[in-house]
Amino acid sequence: MQAFAGPGWPFVMLRLIQQNRLGLAIVGVLVAAFVLLRSPATRVASMQELDAMLSDGKPKVVEFYSDF
């Protein structure tokens, strides 16, 4: 890793970024999509709270998600 030693290391990093800008752009888009499109955490703390919310007589939309 001698290329990163000495006063010229910022130029080496700049060259690496310039050579790999398409790959870095793709990774950036994927990270942004993950952050913007992910589901928020649940607001329901327990099954009893869920049961109370579902039995109040108003229509509800229930979304299930599993990592498995």
C-alpha cells in the first residue's frame, strides 16, 4: 500500500474515484433507494394494542413483512 503514503495520496484517491465513478454512482443510487423506499418501523408495541386498533370499528389496512 505504498501508493497511499506520502503527500500525493489525495491525487491517488481522486484518480481511483474518477476511474470508478460509474460503479460509485450505482452504489449511491442503490443506497438512496434503500433509504427512501424502506418501510418505517411499526407503531404497534404489542398484540393487545394491535387487537384494540383493529376492533375499533374503522376500516384498516394491515401490511405484513418478513425478512424470512
